[in-house]
Amino acid sequence: MSLSLLSPLAAALSLLVALPILAHLTRQRPTERLAYGAMLLVQRLVKRLRRRRALKDVLLMALRIAAVLLAVAAAAAPRLSWKGDIPTFEGSGRMVLLLDQSLSMALVDGGSTLLERAKAEASARVRSTPDGARFGVVAFGPSSRALTTEMTDDKNRVLALIADLQPTMGAGDLRGAMLDARRLLAGEKGEVFVFSDEAGPSMIPEAEEEIGRVVALGSAVLPVPIHADPPRNLAVTAAHYGDGIEGGQLTFRVANYGPTTREAPCEVVLPDGQSIPVFVDAPAGGEAEARVTIPRQAASGVGRVTCDDPDLALDDSRWFHLPQVGASRVLIVDGDPGDTPVRSEVYFLERALAPWGGSSNGVVPEVVSPKGLGALDPTTHRLVFLANVADPGPFGARLRDFVRRGGSVVISVGDNITADRYNAALAGLLPSPFRGPESLADRAEEPVPLELPDTSRAPFEPFARGGRGAFTHIGAWRVMTLEPYADSGDVRTLLRFTGGVPALVSRDVGQGHVLVWTSSIDLGWSNLPLQAAFVPLTQRIAGWLGAESDGAVARVEATIGARVEVPLSDGISDVDVRGPDGSAVRATLQSGRAVFTADKPGAYEVRVTDGPRVGWVAVNLDAEESDVRRTKSLASVEAALDPEMFVRHQDLAEAAMGLSMVLLLAGALLAAFTGAAT
Amino acid sequence: MAGPRAIDAVAGWLGRGARETDDRAGAPGPIPWDPIVLARVRHLHFTARVLADRIVLGEHRSRRTGQAVEFADYREYAPGMDPRGLDWKVLARSDRLVVRRYETETELPVTVVLDLSGDLGTGETGVGGLPELTGTKAGYAITLAATMLYWFQRHGEPVGLRLIGGEGARWSDLPPRGGRSHLQLLFLALASVKPGGRAELSRTLTEVGARVRRRSLVTVITDGMEEPANWLPALRSFGRRGTDLRFVHLYDRRELTLDLPEARVLYSPEGGEELPIDAPGVRKDFRAVVEHYLGEVRTGVLAGGGQYIAAPTDAPMERVIRNLVQGGTRPVEMP
């Protein structure tokens, strides 16, 4: 705040302040003398009055001095300047109204949504503007739309456009709106009113440059904040089906953007319609993570988590992919039943995948003989263990198709395996052709141990928290060697024995994966099943490979308003995309992908026209848009760009003169009513 | 102190003519043949007699020690005492010289202490000259004192006068005596005095208190325009000694209401600071000061065992005298 004088020379008049001082000092005294008998009492009276008059006289003089000073100040035309909050309407007669229709504007506050309040404010502004003013209207949600192609003076039309606005499901593109405003102003000055809640961490920072351009043209950006008091919202910001050894659980996060802790009643709805209620305590200004155990058998598809929030309902739900969960997910092909449990791979695999018989986790293996591979169903099974199967030849083509469509195969070797048969039957699946078995150590000696795994790789991520060292206890006496190969984008060596011999090698094929364990899963060639890492590793592999894909169905995550691309298998030339409400969504095929734009949250199903389902798309809101808290205000941005715009001025001359008159009057009244007795 | 010859002289002025000088040692100088003074003496005498006649009172009991039939007490003999009062029987029994003292039933020495300092000269007659005996503070005080003296003298009491301040008086201190000629001397003093000088109440009252007998009547007539805290202690000493004290508080009602039409510079004839006063603007405050002052004086007098008689100059004098000689008190009359 500062004070300046428009007429500084007039300050010289302040010498007039001497007048009341002189008047005070040279007060008129009576001249006529009178002998008085009761002088004792007069002296007492004077003493009594002087105590009171001392204050009154000072006050009287102060009043007169102040009155003179104020009169002098009025002549000097003082002006008070201070920093204001929001610029006021400057009345250029050209107004562009920017209305925020992003998701956060659907927040209910005081019985109406913020957007309704913004519309009311904008309409009132239009009505109160004198006739002849010209308006432009821009609405901005995920994208900006200029509702008027040019400035118009048709108030009724502008009011109708404002009244038709509805909230959208995405973020606010303020930058685009500023660009549209600049286009509407066409290089001329004007006022750009922004009716927005200013919510979200990125909306305003992204628009700063464009705001600067508007201001640089000489126009004013006038924020009209439409705030909820206090800002509050509850939103499901993430939902993910576990794919690790924790597999079988849905993990979701609930964000609370309000000032108080809230208990949110939530519901998890699985693709087959099963509903799981759960309550989540979301801390104020923070997030809560909740886990829900998915039933042992559940259909695959897209599920939904919903947490009720009466303030802003549009972001209460989040959709997630759920793979096929249940007993039929893993198919173990037993190629070597063995005469004792310790000589049977299946024995160990069953116990590793379902230590408690499948009663408390989601994986119950289905064990079949090699002939059982004929029952391999890509829509039911997602992982096949080939455990020391002697001849996969009859099922090679089926396995290849299974993997290309998203299934996974884990191959373990043993005495039954012959390299030629595998190389012939599974060409195109093996990371590298088998060369033949080879001993690493004498059976009487210690097996050759594994090297420590790289826990940044997906199969070993859970072991970053502990248990990584247990891998060095796993060893093998004998392995199936592979023809020389090099790690590439598709082929990766995940584990090696000490000395560099590959132990676990993966290959991506189509949408699926193939893993080759170059030794046995029973105790024939290695000690793997007896080691501590065996069970968690097996669980992890089953969860990782089983959760990533659903047979031949592609699973895609997308954000509302964004371009969605669904990869398709070869030969698909036409697809039918259905939105959350079952309506058809316009999609195109581009480079083997179905491409469309999702404008609603929910589950989108992609099918071959009149054919099978080929993909699921879970479309969600941008979690960032649910954050209704204000991190930066338009006013602060504009204040940084053009500080002068925020400076307010007030001329004080009239007020000073008026106050001077009042003080003079007060002084006169004070003198009149109290008199000057001594 | 006036002797018999001087008294005769005054009596001569009043009735048969007078001698020109008072040849008694230590007496004042030649007595002027001032017809105004003589007229005032006559006027005072007449006024006092008229007023005294209007007062009908019963017998009053005066008390003093002296030679009488009723024994009062013993006192150690000191040189200068009348040896006729020695109690020879006590001398014979105890070899001690003591004097017998007796109580009389009729005589009560009366001393009127009259304040005629400069402040008493204010009022409508202004300052200077002999005051009018009616309508002025000094005249009211003089007339009141004369009436008091006349009334007690007619009842056979010895009367005396002590002037405080005042100018022109031949005698300012006349101790109580009986006799008509002494009364005339007192009247002459009252007739010739005019207000002036400073009161110095405290000093004067202390002097009088030290001299008057324990059983006597002292009447103080004053406007009390000195700080009461200074002179009230001296006044209280009368009460402590058993003296019958009657305090006549004389005031001009117009002065205590600050009845001035416009601003004036006020001053006291006794000196001191001159004060400009806008009377209309401060009358309310002045009333509060007056109330406090009157209460302070009255309370001080009563607390000292004296009797307080308010005497505004516009009050009928008979009523004041009746209160005075009866010893009754009346509520303070507020201006």
C-alpha cells in the first residue's frame, strides 16, 4: 500500500497548521475585573476544571490541527494505492466468457453444482452489461470449444449458450480456452472472464503462457473463482488386480481431497456381477489403499470399484481388468507321473501352486496327461505347465496358437525330453532350439547353484523385499542346453547357473509368453523343489503369466477422452466396439489395431464383427482431475504477469475535505458545549 | 485595653459629649469626632436593641469559675494570685499552698470573633469605605455581632470582641467585660471598622483559644474563605477545652452561585491569583465545589464540638441570632 500526492506543492499549505496553535495560545481573556469574596471556591473550581480542561484543550487543538492538515491534504489530492485480489471489470464493451465444464465443476456445494453457479454468475454478468457490449463464449472441459464463432451482441443467444452447458468427464483445457478467447478478440482489447474452480494441479500452470499472450495484447483476464467451501471430493484413483505372489487380490486406492477424514462405503463389482462391499477410511488430504480378495472362481472381464461420494459422483467409480481366476486357470501336463512323489514334477507343482489345496488362494491347477492338451481352451486356460512331457508334437500347433493369443507355457525338462522332438514340435515357441542334456556336476557332488536373480525383472520383483539370496541354494546337476542365442527384445535370460549356463529363459510370442526351465522340477536333475524359493517363485510365475492376459483377449487401459488402441490378431478385418451402455462406438482399424475414442468411463468390449471377443478396454477418468483442491490461482498468475493490473487506487481528496469539515464541526461543538471557563 | 476613663469618654460621646483623648497608657490615640461613626454607633445600638427585643428566650446557664458559694476545685498557688483565696486549713494540714475556686451560676464570658478581612468587603458595595449595615456581608456581620454583644450584655454577661482583619477600628481586641460603657466601646469599634487585610483565621483562632477561659462562650462570625484544613484544627481546640463554640458561617448567596452575567477576571481583595472565569459555563461545576466546601466546613465544626449556624446575608437576622443564642443548629442552607 502506498500514498502519493497528485499536487505535491499544495503540501506547503500545511503551514496553516500554525493557525489553530496560535488560536489556542492566544485565546481571548475577559478584561473586566471583579473583587470576589469566594475566591477560595473559585480557586478550587479552577483546579477542578483544569484537570478536565487539560485534556479537552489538547483534544480541541488536535481536532483543529487535524482539520487543517486534512484540508491541506485535500488540496494536495492524495491517492491511496494498494494491492488488490482480483481485477475489476474495466468496461471495454468486449467480453469473452470462459466457462469451466471440467469434471470438478460437477462438485455439489450448497445445493447446486459449481457449474450451475458459474453459469448463474456468467448470466448475471451478461445481463448487467449495458446494451451494445459484445460477447464471446468459450466452454472448456477436456477440450476447449468456442460456442460463438465471433463476438456477438445478441444477449439472448449468449444466455442460451451458457444455460446449455453440462459438466464433462475430463480435465479443464484452460490453455485451449485462452487460445479461443484470443481468437475471438481478434487482436483487440477486451475482458476475458474465467468462471472456474481453478482446481487441479496442472490446469493453470499449463495455461500460463497463453494467459500471458492475452495480457500482452492489452486485454484483461478477470478470474471469477467459483469455489466450494471447503473443496472436497472422494475418488477412486486406482484399481488393479494383483499379479504377484499376492495374486488373487484387488488393490484399489481411494483419495480424499477434503479437509476431514471420511469413511467411504465402497463396492467392488466383478465382471460376472458378484458384489463385494467394503468400507474404506480415507484420511483428510490423503489416500487410503484397500485390498479385496477376489473369489476363487470369477469370470474374466472388466470389473468396477465404486465409493459413494455425494459431493462429486462422476469420479466415484474406477474400472479394472480381471483375468480368469479359478481352478481351471493353470493346466499342468504331467509327462512323467513317476513312481514316488519325489520323482513326480506334478507332485511338487501342485503343492507349490496350491499349498493348502486351493482353499485359500486363487490357483488350483488342473492336471492332465499329454493327451489332455487336446482340452486346452484359450478362453479358460491361461497357463500351461509342460512338465517333462516327452512328445508335444501332436499339440504343437495348438500350443502356438494358444500362446499367440495371450496364453503362456512353462516348459520344464527331464529324462523324457529329446531335443529333436521339441525343436520340431515347438519351433517358434522355444527361445532357442534345444541342443541336448548336459551334466553340470557329478551326482555325488553339490549341484551347480544359480546366480542371484535381477529383481527388476517382473518374475522376481517380489523378491526385492527379501528372499533373493535363497536362489543361490537352488542348483542343478544336469540341464538341457540350448543352441547359442542372444538376448533380444523377445528372448531374455532370466536366470543363469553359476558359470553362465541359462537356467530360465523367456520368449514373448504374440501376446503370450514361453518360459523354459532348463532343468527338472522334480529332484531328478535339480534340487529346485526342496528349496525355499520354489513355492514363491512358482506362485509368482503363475500369477504373473496368468494375470497378464486372458487367453486371446487383449486388455487395454485408457483414459477418458484419449485415443484407444486395441491390438488385434492377424486376419481380423472388422471389429465391433461397444461402450459401457452397450451402444456402438465408432472404431477404425489401423495397423492391426482397433482405434477409437472413449468419451465415457467404463468397460468397452471389442469383438470381431459377428465373432468372438478380442479385447477389453477399461476406460477411467484422469485421476488428477479428481483433485479439486486449488494449487494455484489465476489471480496469482496474472499478478505475476501484470502486477499493475492488481493495484487499486482511491483518491482521498473528497474524503479528506469531508473529514476536515467534520472535525471542524466537532471542534466547534466541543468548544460550544464545554465553554472556556478559565 | 480600654480603661474606665475611656469608657466614660465614649459614654460621653453618645450622651453627654466626650473628651478628645484617651490618656490611659497604651490606649489608642485621639478619638475622632466622626459624625458618621457616631451615627453608626447609635444605629447599631438601636438595631441591636430592636433585634434583641424580638428574641424571647428563657434563662440561660452560664458557667465560669470565680468567687461564689459553690466550691469548684483546688489550684496550686502561684505568685500574683489573690492571697485571699488561700485555703488555710489545707495549708495547716499539709503545708501546701492551694487556692479554692468556686462556681458561679450567672456569669459567662462571651467573646465574639468577627472576621472583617478584605473578602467581607465584596458584594454590591464594592471595596473600600465603611460598609452599609444592611445588604452587605460586612454590614450583616457587624450588625449580627453588635446584636449578640448587646443581648448577652443585657443578660449580665461580660462580653468581648476580637476582630480578624479589618481596617480603621480603634480597638481590635476587647476582652469580655461587663458594664454599659464597655458595650459602647465595643459598638464604637464595630461602627468604625471597615473590611480589609487578610484573615489568617488559623493564627487568630489559636490566639483567642489560648486566652479565653475554659468555661466561656466564643462566637466566630466569618465567611471561612481560607482552606478549612488550615483553620479547622484551631477551631476544634475550643471544643477540646470545653469552650462553648458557636460558628456563624456567613456568605453571600449570589457569590456562592457565581451569579455573574458574563466572563470576568475575579480577584480577592486579600490578594492572590487573578482568575478569568466564564461563569455561565462553569456554574454546574461551581455548585459541586460549593456543596463540597459547605459540607467540609460544617462537618469540621460539628466534629470539633462546635455549633454550626449558616448565615446567608439574605436570611432574616432574628432567625440567625435565635439559633446563635439558643445554641441550636439548623441544616446548612444551600445557596
